[in-house]
Amino acid sequence: MRFKILLLIPVFCMGFTFSNNDYPIDGYDSTGIKRLKRLQLIEEGTLDGTKVLKGATKSIQDIRLNLPTVPPYDLEAMFQPDPALQKKLNGLFPNLDESYSVTLMDITEGKPTRFAKRQETRQFQPGSVGKIAVAVGLFNELNKIYPYSFEKRRELMKTRSVKAGPWGVFDEHTVPFYDIETQKLVKRQVAQPDVFTLFEWVDHMLSVSNNGAAAIVWREAILMNIFGKDYSTLTQEQADEYFKTTPKSVLMDLQLEVVNAPLRQLGIGEDEWRLGTMFTRGASGIIPGKGGSTGSPLGMMKFLVALERGVVIDYLSSLEIKRLMYMTDRRIRYAANKSLDEAAVYFKSGSLYSCDKDKGGDCGKYKGNVKNFMNSVAIVEQPDGTTYLVTLMTNVLSRNSNTDHNMLAGKIDKLIREL
């Protein structure tokens, strides 16, 4: 049987404390993420607006890691397929369509850990799922600056404001601009003069998958790597000068190092998950890509297991990343299935498509006929205690796979709960 390690145990031992007013929805005071203040007011009934799903209302007191490092786990055994679960998973793909690859791990407390897989090593372009690796890179650099104080890392994220500049432009995804005093909300694309805190840029990157925010967070991780403790007082002029005067070959190698090295430390191989190019044309114009990006369901499952074990950087970094993945914004694709409405879902989705009008077949947004990648990674925690991890990567040409991911989410949830 798996043992629980409550949040208060590692936090107390390390000398850290958290208030009750914390992340996620009740997290404005500790993070400075203004959209959370709006959600909190809506939940309290003091502001008109649409309330989030029941599964998105967890407080900091409710969010924990499900696979703490004590007792030790036999990782090799964890990734051996369970015959019953494998048979059920195979039954979801009777035609054995090669366009679908998936890994699934049941980590429900009190039950044996069970794993199933399908084309788990097949490589896909990760798309926006790769933004999780950018978040890991940032937390890794924060740890280098303040190795003995997680509170100082959080404080830097809350108080350090940075401007978008050319890194944040040319992305269609909008971000929320919420004025706490007037209680007005505006959603629009990021512009070069826009300024947010590090916490807010990371939130924009994960909650609404803004590409500009991802490039900005990646940029700040690079600057942390170079300037170390001097980063907290780094001026805009100094940052701009660094990128202007540093050879592009040096920058290209450095951009790969800050986001990929932490994955290698987790035992995730280069072909299992790597990033090679920033997420906007503005950013890649300053630092060109190198080596391309790729990912596999197995590599991403390794990450989810590491996150739940609390070994992504350290326990508190793992917990904070999991909070940032908690879906308090609109759920899409896999996470939008009705069977998950009351479940806590920690989620990231990504897509990349391209078209060739001469090739034939339907082609359009999310319906590429050359490539049509759509990926989902999720931690699902149902109210009845059922808890599982899933990574789904597809390349279904000429059809929007949104419906496929949504449908599979319902079938996988039913499969796990019936077993």
C-alpha cells in the first residue's frame, strides 16, 4: 500500500510555511496572478461571472503529490504492462490505427500501480505540451539561484516583472488582462509593451497556452542561467544587450541546455522528449532553433511519474508545477470530456498541423493533410479516489482530433474505474 506524505510534513521540515490563501483559485495573495483573484471573487459570489467546474475548485490544501519518494519505487516494474489493463486499452483501438499512441498508469491509492501502453516510443512533434519543459527549465534555474529557499524563488516569481518585447508577438492566443480596481477583464493578444510578473507569464503559458508567454519564460530562464543572483536586479537594457552581443551559436546551445538538461536528469532520453525551437517567430528571430523538437508518450509519462514522486527539481518545485497545470481555465480537448467535470485535472494540450493543397483530402485549422499532431498529457483525480496518468499523442490527417481526444478521455476514465 502506498503511504501518504502530507504537504505539511516536507514543508515543515524545510522551514517553509504557506497561508490558507494560496494557489490555485485562492492563490492571488501568494502568486500575484490577477486572473485568480477574479475567479475567487466569482466563486465567493461578489462578482458576476461564470463559475468554474466543480473539479476546478480545489484549494492548496487539496493538492498533493500522489507518488512521494518514500517508500522507494521500482520504476522498471512500474512500467511493465499489467495484463488486464493492457487488454482493456487494446480494446479501445480495434483497428490498430497507427495514428494513435498512448500510455496509461493507474496510481489509485490502496491499489497496485498498473501500466499499459500502445506505440509508446513513437515520436511526435510535441507542440504546446513542450511548454511544460519550459516551466521545468525556469524552476531549475530558480533553484540554482536560491537552492535553500523555496520562498525566495516564489517571491522572485511574484515580484519580478518583465516586458514582452519582440519575444512575445505573432501569436493568436489571447491572454487575460484583469484590472483588480475596476474589476474589468479584457482578453487580447500579447503586444511588445506588455508587462507581467514571472508567475503571470508562466500562467499564461500553461493556462491558455500562449506561445509568446512561453518564449518569454524561456528567455528569462536563459537570463537566470547567465546572471545568477544578479538576475533579480537585471535591467531591460542589460538583458537586451546580452542577447544583442552574444554570438547566436552560443545562444542556440544555451536555449537547448536550460530546457532539456532537467529532462535528462529525470532519465528522459533525447528522443523521448526534447525542445529545439522557441514558440514565436519573434523569439526564433533572436535565437534560431537547433535540432528540432520531439516527444513520445513514454517520455512524457516518465515526466508525470517524476512529477508525482516530487523529484522534478525538488518536492516543492514539483508541487508548484502541478498547481500551475491545474485546469482552472476553460478545459479543452481531452480535459473537456463530461466524465471529468468533477475530477481535478492537471493538463496540457498541444498541436501542430500543416497543409498541402495539392495533396488532396480535407485540410484546414487542426486538420492538416501533411501532419496533424495533437497531444494531451493529464493527471486525473476523481472524487472517488480514482487517480491515473495518461499521455495521448496522435497524428490523424485531415480531421480535427479534438473529438477523438474527448471521446478517448471518457472511455479511458470508464476503463480505469471499471477495473
